[in-house]
Amino acid sequence: MMFGIALVVCLCLGIVTAGALHEFGVKGFKSESDIGLVLTGTLCFHGAAWFLMFLFLRQHQVDWASALGLRGPAVGRSVLLAVAVVVLVLPVVLWLKNQSELILKALNWEPSAQTAVKMLEDAGSLWVQVYLSLFAIVIAPVAEEFIFRGVLYPFVKRLGYRRLAWFGVSFAFALMHFDLATFVSLFVLALALTWLYERTNNLLAPIVAHSLFNAVNVVFFFLDSLNRTPAHK
């Protein structure tokens, strides 16, 4: 509970600080593509999660390798299982996202770009895009899996609410991304990640699957950007 409260406080402080600096026109915070806003937007939640993870593990006297499942003979099996799940689930998740967008358009509700995608689109330089890509593939999956599968899911499960742990935490994971068009697809993805955690009893498998999922989306983004770039004669 303290972990969650501290994370929310960090997020709120980051939003308020970035908003104030943007309002006063401080260099690096003037537009959404400025590096200051990009760093604040990515680190006030996920960066804070990494710092809190360090404190959490230190308090419970657990090392990183044990916490993330990087030890033991099950490492290879966890990675292979994660890859297999991504191969099976990815088409379903992409189809659900496409269907959600079609339904929203039929309801005259134009789907907006997901926050992470919009940040990539608005990135002012190639270096910012590289940072955001690495952030999505490396930093975010570890932080989010630690929060949702490593802390929140076991916490709710130990209270005796097994179904709530499965579906409630998956709902919270999808809701956290603040995107209606991807809500259903992310909910299904979260259920698959929870299954991986249950199946392997470690965080390595869901982290690898989450990272691969984000990597595929990053690749799709850059391919789409290339297709939309007009050819020079």
C-alpha cells in the first residue's frame, strides 16, 4: 500500500511540476516535444517506480535477480513461454484494437493516438524517438510488471480475492493507459501476462512478453511513419 501511495504521489508531483514549468515557459518545457516534458512525462511514473522498486526490494531484503526471476533453470523456459504467448496473443490483441477503433468510429467518436504513440509522433528529434523507443521496450515493461504482476496482483490475491486479482488488476492495467481504443486489447494482454506470471511463478516471463509486445508496436510505428513520409523526387 505504501508503494502504491508513494507512486501516486510521485506521479501527481511530476504532473504539477511539468505543468507549472510549461505555464511559465521554462526552456525545455515550452512544447510537448521538448526534452524536459518528455523526461518528466516518462519518469514521474515509471522512473519513480524503478526508484521505489529499489527501496521495496531493499526493505524486504530481496536482490534484483531473485525479484525478476533471473536465476535458476527456469529462465530459458520462462523466455520461451513468453515468446510463445506473444506469438499467439498478438494477433488477437491487434484484432481487438482494430475492432474497437471501428466501433468508436461508427459511434462518431474519433479514436485518439495513445499517449506513448503521440509522444513518439511529437518527438522533436531522432534522439528523443530513440529514448522513447528504449523506454517503451526496456524501462516501462519492468516497471509496469513489477507494479501490476509483482505487487498489486499478489496483494489482492492474498486478501482472498483471486478473481478480483485476475480481472481487477488487469482492468486497472488497461485503464492506466488512458486510451479507449486500446482498452479491451490491453485488458486481454494483461490477462495473458497474469497467466504467464502464474504459470512461471516469476516476473521474467511477463516482462519479456510485455517488452516484445511494445517492441512490435514500436516497429509498426516506424514502418507506418515511413509509409506516410512523402518520397522525394
